[in-house]
Amino acid sequence: MIAFSNSPLDTAAIAGRLARKLRSGDLVALTGELGAGKTEFARGIVAAMGRESEVSSPSFVRVHSYGGSPLLIHADFYLAKSEADALDYGLDEYLTSGAIVMVEWADRFPYLITPGAWWVEIKMGSDECSREISIRRESSA
């Protein structure tokens, strides 16, 4: 699916459509350049799943958790220095426990992304607000 956004509200609405498809144990791999809207997309998923949480980029803290059922986990590989560092985030444990995990900068360590993940690529458009958002589900192994 390819969608076009002209505002953060559009991005949130697109994220909300994906949120309705997510199930326990799903992983959302978010990619795009700095400032493309990965955190905005995650914010849209969190809101669509009924969480009243403030959503910010987890770059410096690595992982944010948003309660409820299923638990929502928001991680960021931007500052991970190595595969071992990224593995220390414990994402596999979250996934096996039934959480929904969103990972920004997932393309830094794509081999750590589980089969069946939802890949969201956000490309910046011709002006500061426009985005092209591509969503695809990787086939399970």
C-alpha cells in the first residue's frame, strides 16, 4: 500500500489504518531519513490503539513502553552501535510475550527484524509536510 500525507494528522490517520491490522506479537519496522516522520507514525499507532501516552522519539533511551493490552513497545536503532547493542534492547522477549513492537531506523539492522514484520518506509516530499508512506508486510519464513 502506498499513501500520501500532507500533514501530521494525515500521517496519524494512515498509521491508524495500520494499527487496526496489528495483532499481538507484530513488529512494525519504520524507515526513512531523519525528520521523515517515523515518530509521528508511531504516535498515530499509539493513539489509534487508545493509549493516552505522550509519544516521543526513543533515540536516547532506546525503548519506550506504552501500557495496555497488548503492550506497545517503541524502540529506536538510531544510536545502536552494533548488532549486539541492538539485541540488548530485548525486542525478541517483548515479541514473544505478545507485545506489538515498533522500531525506528529498523533498516540499520534489518536482519534483526522478524519475518512477517510490517515495513513502513516514509519518504519526504517536495515540501516540508508532504510524505509518501509505503506499507508492506514481509512474508513469514
